[in-house]
Amino acid sequence: MKGKYEEVTVKTEPIFRGNFISLQVDHVRLPDGRTATREIVRHPGAVAVLALKDDKLIVVEQYRKPLEKSQVEIPAGKLEPGEDPEEAAKRELEEETGYRCESLKRICSFYTSPGFADEKLHLFAAESVVPGTAHLDEDEFLECGEITFEEAQRYIAEGRISDAKTILAVYVWQLYRLTGSFPG
Amino acid sequence: MKGKYEEVTVKTEPIFRGNFISLQVDHVRLPDGRTATREIVRHPGAVAVLALKDDKLIVVEQYRKPLEKSQVEIPAGKLEPGEDPEEAAKRELEEETGYRCESLKRICSFYTSPGFADEKLHLFAAESVVPGTAHLDEDEFLECGEITFEEAQRYIAEGRISDAKTILAVYVWQLYRLTGSFPG
């Protein structure tokens, strides 16, 4: 599915390789023969979990350095190399919140910022979970909680929930409440 | 809203300044006193429009270099410096599709990837539009079309629609069809 507007790479300029992301500038040939540059962030991919417990959404609050503020989000994390997204989702849910789930339903997978990054996020849903013990990564500081649907809507209005995956999950939750099943 | 888990910047290392994004590495002090690095992409922000015409969604298909494939998305684009998001949304809709709208409803604003980027996207909805003439940026190559709700769902299942803003917009459209009004 290259499409007739394909941009052909003439040269790739590596700019940065970090612990988490890398950056390159691709010089491309446009469909009309001219050239342009594309600034591209490479990312390992991520998973997130819409987990419900007694009709409440399990969330974590953590500091997001790029935004310079704390935000309330659904549990999420990066994919390890070669890791199955569903296994990663179960792992992140348990690591960040202590909750475990037997099975997950895949809701959708999406590119977060296709204009400049290849990050793909896989969103799963768990209708029921069992409590356990959280065990965070060493540089991870966050707090777990549970919020009602009305609280989720208020948090979006107030900006305490403000990221794509969590807002998308709240819309999915609303569809689940209206139709009795998850989309996807 | 800094929160108790605030990460204090010790040093900011500028890595790259592009035409579109910039990259920096922040050295931060964690809540337990240790230090860590955060790789951060700066982005000017963006707008997107869920525009309906005779119960069809107006979409554009374009090549996304970071994904190396063409994708179907709702009309969207970067904010110009100092530009009002609603004006930008009207501008992008007209530039990319030719359609004009009198008024837009704000649905939500979200950070696309709060773990590594500060990109904030403002999503608007237009219940009706009038046709006009598209006028693309000089390095923009895309095709405009209209799809039914069933086509939108099939495109998501097939991966032809695969970005956060468009999948989110399709869920918002489904809520609009179920409840008679847009959320937000």
C-alpha cells in the first residue's frame, strides 16, 4: 500500500540515538520530482490497557516531563524488543497497578503521530481484574487509582486527563456503556 | 498541577532543531534524589477536523513517510505560530479538501505522545460543510474523499485508517450517531 504519492528516500541522515527514541532526517523525492526533508522519530511501540473494576476505570497519575505536569492516564508502557503486545499489556497493567487480568480484548492499534513518528500503540480492554502488588521500574514514580465515568469526563474537561490514548479509552468506555460491548 | 512526583530539570541539552520538530535531552532529578534523562520532542501543535457531509466523513489519503505507506486520515495540520486553533482547523479543512464551514465545535484537545513529545492536537467537528477549491502546500500531495461510517469501520479493521486522531474521530462519530450530539 505505497500509494501513488510515495516519497522515495534519497538519503537518511541519522541525528540521534537515545535510550528511548531515535531521530533521523530523510531526504525524499516527492511525486513531482522535487526533493524535501522529513524529520522522523523512531519509537519501539507501546501498549495501553482500559481496565475496568466495579464500573470504575483503573488509572495512574504520573509526571510527564515533556508537558511539565502530572497527568492521569490509563496504564501503559513501551514494548520490549520482540514482545507480544497482549503480554506487554498484561505486564504493564500488573507492574503499574498490581492488577492482573486473565484475558484482554484488543480494541485497536494506532500511530500516535504519523506526521513525524512511527510510534504504534496497541490498546486493549479488560472487563474484570484481580488485585495484586505493583512493582514499578526504578525510574518510575506514579500513583494508581480508580475513577468513575463521570470523574473521567470531568478530568477531560479540566485537563487532568489530556492524552490521546486515555481520551480514546474514555470514548470506548462510553460506547461500551451505550452498546454493551467494546468496539473493535 | 506539578504533583508530588515532579522531575526537576538539572540541565537541558539541545540536540536538533528542524523545520518541523526539535529534540532535547533533559537531565532531571527524580523524586528520590537520583537523576535520569528524558528525551523530549518539541512540536508546534496541530489541529484536525471531523467534518461530515450528507452523513459521510471527509477524509484525505496521503503518504506518511514515518510509516512508509499511504493512510486515510481526517484533514489536519500544524498550528502556525500564534494561530487560533479554530481558525487553523478551518484553514486546514479548506486547504486540504476545499470544503468550508461556518462554525466548528471543539471536541477535545490531547497530547499525542506525552511520554516523549509535547505535541498537542485540537480536534473540532463540523456538522455541515460547503464545497470549494483545495489549495495544498507545495510539498503536500494528497487526495480527498468521503467515506460512510461502515467504510470507516472497515478501514480501521484493514489498517487503512490507523492514526490516533482519525480513530478517535470515528469513535466520536459513533457516539454522535448513538446520542445525537458530539461529546465535549
